[in-house]
Amino acid sequence: MRKKEMIAMLLAGGQGSRLGVLTAEKAKPAVFFGGKYRIIDFPMSNCINSGIDTVGVLTQYQPLSLNQHLGIGIPWDLDRRNGGVTILSPRVKGDTGEWYSGTANAIYQNISFIDEYNPEYVLVLGTDHIYKMDYSEMLAFHKKNKCAATVAVMDVSPEEATRMGILNTEPDGKVYEFEEKPAHPKSTLASMGIYIFTWKKLREALIKDDGIHPDSDFGKHILPMLLADNDTLYAFRYDAYWRDVGTIEAYWDTNMELIKTVPAFNLYDDFCKIYTEEPHQPPLYTGVNSEIQSALISSGCEVYGKVQNSVLGPNVIVDEGAVVIDSIILQNCKIGKNTKLNRVIIDSGSTVGDNVTIGEGDNTPNEEKPNVYFTGISVIAENSVVPPNVQIGKNCVISGVTDSSKYHNNTLLSGGTVTVGGVKI
């Protein structure tokens, strides 16, 4: 293998439990976003736009959909003989297999993969954020300061700082302390989960920490270890758009931001394009009585009803008389005639019957998962069916092919749940 200056390692094994049924059957990085994209498309595109042509994707939880999406890396120009994209799942070593048990442990288990390219630097990325970033600028900063590690940071509110990893720095950005979720933060510079390491230093730290912490984690163990060993760490400030889409509300909000006349995050500029695996689709079709206002609608959709302030993925059908407001409908869904949706997320491959209402009623939190579904958004799981003529409230969850017998008097009150097939909500 030809030596690489820097390779990227993407941590894509997380479940994303706060996204509820959206991640019941797939890893969080594989969740659709902005119509045709998936969450992992953003760090993947950032890599190729930054000149990084060797990417390892570390998968674990429900990887099938993610693996199929990534393929051999063609959309990101990563189908290469020397480098490209490689899926790195937990595997048998010797007589036993071993799951990834922490962010740093996952990298530790793939030291041999990294060694194949003998890089000077390793970029470690989370895969559950929406942003555009030129990692080459961060690398130049890292090299200038001769760092063992550089951590991308952004300024957050004092309230947010108590829930994040906080870096305390000198005026020039040199880190002297790292605090994980401090009760009384000394600064508001929060780690974004984006790291550049000098590989020699990181390799030594990973091997050393594996003998101490079997669940080795960058924030809890590796960064404090480097600081304790008097290695040089710097914070790289980032002040552009960056969103964590790890909750139902954050996922909904971030999608809705794309619809604004001047969106905070622009998917349409030529700078730092976002690439994705995208099958050929027919163009959007709008019926004679259709009405579309402030919506992001993907190719292959057929709109015969009304769509307002919503995001539609590819091949969604909105039938005559249907009204879709403030909602996200992912690919290959069908919305029946005269159906009314308000603040609803519908995962791919689902069907909502005729004369259905979803999203009306009080804001009672979900009875089974009140900490996940509590902001008035109802969610329909992947490949589900909602029968015709039912009324569904807010903070409801539907999963599976349901029929009218599952709805008392054709009604599901706010906070209710209907599941068929045992899928966890």
C-alpha cells in the first residue's frame, strides 16, 4: 500500500436510541435526512471534499442498510484500489470475537488496518451530525502546532456545556484540561467529536489504555491520558453550521431548517457538495389540484394534494385531498386520499390509508417512551401500514402492518402506541 498522509476513521456503530423507531432496524448514520440523503453522507462527503481518499467505516449496530448504502464508495469517488472506503465490523480474532466497547476501543481493534497505510495522521469522526467542514484546514492547524491531538470545538451555551465534553484552553488554543459533562464548566468550548491525531502518539495511547480500560473512550480516557503525559493538545475552533440530530425533535428541526427561503444550511451551493447513492428517478409530478408551499420535494414524488412546510423523500405519493403540514415523509411512502398529517415523521416504505388524521389532540407524552416522544411529533416506523379512517393524536408511535382492530373506536389518543411484530419503539 502507498503511504497516506492522513486517513479517516468514521465511528458508525451507534444505535441512536433517542431516535426511537427510526433506528429500530438500522444504525443512526443510515437514517434518511433532507429527502434523498442519509446522515453518513455528510462526513463522507466532507472527507472527499477535503482530499481524503482512504476511509474506514466502523459499523456494529444493525449495519445492513448502512453497508448497502455505502457499497464500494462510488458516489463519493472512493471506489479505489489504493484506499477508498472499507467497512470495518467487529470480527473474530483468534478463538473469540469481540464487540467494539468504546470509541477508542473501536479504533484500537483496527490498528492493523491503519498500519497498512502507515499514515502520519488519523482523522476520527462521529457520523451523527449535519455539517460541512474542510478537514484540510484542521490538519494544517494540527501540523503548525505540532500536536499529538487536535480537537474540533464550538462555542455552546453554559447550559449545553454541562451535557458535553468541555476543553479548557490557553488563549492560543492549547488545551490544559478536558472535562466530561462538568456540573460547573470553566469554559463553553465543546468537543464536536472530530479529532486529528498524530498516528504514532495515538497508537501508543490506544495500546496503553487497552490494558487499563476495556471500554476505552476518547473523551473519558485517551484525551486525559495524553494531557497527563504532557503531550500537546490544541482546540480547533469551528463556527459554521453544525447540528446534532440525535433526538426526534432535533431531527425534525434540522430537516425543517432546510425549507427556509434562506436556509442556515445550504444543500445547493457548489462549495463542498454533499454526495449520496441515488438511483435514477422520474421527475416530480404535481396534479392539477395540487398545492405546494415551502417544501423540499425529491425526485419521483407525485403530489395530488397539499404539501406545506414539509420534506418529502423520493417516490412519495400524496393522494388527492391529502394535506401534509410540518412533516417529514421518507422514501417510497404513500399518503391516502383526504388524509391530514401535522408534525409527523413517516419512515420509508410506509402507507397511510384514506381519511386518516395524525397529529391532532393534546400534547400528552408517549406512554411507553415519554423521554423520546414528548414534543408533539408522531412517528410511523419503516414499512408500516396505518389503516383508513383512523384518528391518531400527538406523540404517538405506529410500527408494523396495523389494522382497525388495533385502534379502539378507530382512535389512538395522544401518547398512544400501536406495534405489530415486536419492534422496539
